[in-house]
Amino acid sequence: MRKFLLALIALTAMANGVVLAGVYFLGSKADIAAVEVAEKQFVHNHVSGVHVIGNYALVLEWSGTTFDPAHNGYSAFKRITAERWVTIFAHYQGDNCAELVRKGVPASTAHQLCTGWGDVGS
């Protein structure tokens, strides 16, 4: 419940144009934009945050209506080309770091992707 409330506060702040210390977006603007495009092609959720480390990205997403675990949570992507990203997993609610490693992401990269979300990504 705490994670949900913090995510809701962050989403509300972003929707109203409030900047949140930059912890929810990490990576180059081009990479973040490319990952957001990939997310929108995959599912039509709101992107609340993106962390890009090397060829991997972790996205915090929200359906915009309810916090339904079937349609909200984290999605992970792997870079295929400079601007093309593919989904590794979607709507994951468990231990993102462990799931990233299970999906082949190097442990150090997975740790960096999972760090800096505050209580939202814990």
C-alpha cells in the first residue's frame, strides 16, 4: 500500500508539472524517449519513470485509472538497435532486480536499474 501511495503521489506531481528530483528518469533523453515509444507500442499505460543503463531499461508504468497489478508495475526492455527496444518482462510486481538477472541482465546492471526509485521501487 505504501508503494502505491508513493507512486500515486509521484504520478500526480508529474501530471501537474511538478519535477521530482529526477530519481524517476535516468539515462539520456534519446534513450528514455525510445523506451517510452517501445512501452506505448507494447501497452498503453502511462510511463511514470524510466531508468536506462547501457542496453537495458526498467520502466515504472501505471494504467491511469486504478492500481491494478495486472496492468501496472514495472516493465523491462533490452536494446536491439540504437532506437529499437524489446520487452523482457511486463507488469512485474515482485523483486525486479532478481527478475532482471533471471532474464539475463548482468547483476551489476540490474542493481543500477533498480536503484534510485526511492520507496516506489523498493
